[in-house]
Amino acid sequence: MSDYFPPPPPEQPQPEHPAPVGASPPSPWAAPAAPPGKQRTGLIVTLAVGGGLVVAGAMVALVHALMDSVSDSIALPPERSDAPYSEPYDEEPYAEEPVEPDAAGPPAEKDVTVTKCTRDSLIGWPHADLRIVNRSGSPAAYIVSITFVDADGTVVSDGVATTEEVAPGASVEVRAQGSGEVAAGTECRIAEVDRHAL
């Protein structure tokens, strides 16, 4: 074994850091200054993310608790049963009272008269001119349906005439226009009369 040891490496020069203004110069016997610390960015990011997760978890728990309390306070209707209703109703079923014919006046069909039934000479479409006399005791509006029938009795077209308010005893003249070409000799027939008291 050799007693020869290599000499220690020469001392490396240390970079000089200027002392802050107003500070005493460093002592030659003092330990060298610690290198500047690394930035702690990773720690800050980790703490920020962790804090955000804690806050989000607290919000979810709060919303869940609020939803439970709201659902408890809302009165839900009872579940519907499929069983048939066994108890009879206390009320009698609604029965419409019959209308006296004299109270409403004569039948509405008696209020309408066909004064002219013809077809247009250019296009052959039929129309019926009507005279409506309100024979009821109150103002009324009318809807009159007309059918146009050929010589064989087949309905070939139809039309509608309407009125606004007609005073009791007053009369109006209206026209029910058919659609489509019809043969000469087509007749006009009153199909339905609706009289609506106003």
C-alpha cells in the first residue's frame, strides 16, 4: 500500500456577488453564500389546482344539499292508481235543458229563401242568391250551406253564405258561390241553416 496521496485539487474561484448597498463586506472566514433559490412554480400550480378542486367539490355538495331540500319541500301528487274508481259520484250527470221551439222562434230553415239559382255563362260555376229574414226574437248571425244538384239528383258542387248580425225582423241578401263547372239546369237546395243568437 502506498503512502503517496495525490495533492488536493486547486481551489476553484467562486463568482463574486456584489454586496447589497449599505451592507458590510463579507468576512473572508464566512461560509460561501447559498446559490439563489429556484422558483417554486410547480408548488404554486399544484396548490392552485388542489384548491380549485376543493372549492368545486364544496359547490357540488352544496348544490346537491339544496336540491334535496327543494325536492322535499315540493308536494308531489300521489301516484296514479290503475284500479277503477269504485265510489259513485255524488252529482247527477249534466243534462241539457230542452229549448222551447217558441222561445227561439221558428226553425232557422224558414228564415232562408233561394231567390235565384243560376250558373255563370262564362265559366259555368253555379251560385245561389239568398234572402234571409230573421224571424227570431233576438239579433242573429247566419251560416247557410247550399248544395248544387244535377238533373239526376247527384250533388255536383256546394257553397256557403254567411251574414253578420241581422236584427229581429230585418232581412239581408247574400250569395252562396259554388265551385267547378256544372251543367245547365243545375238546381240549388238549402242543405243546412245555422242561426246563432247574438
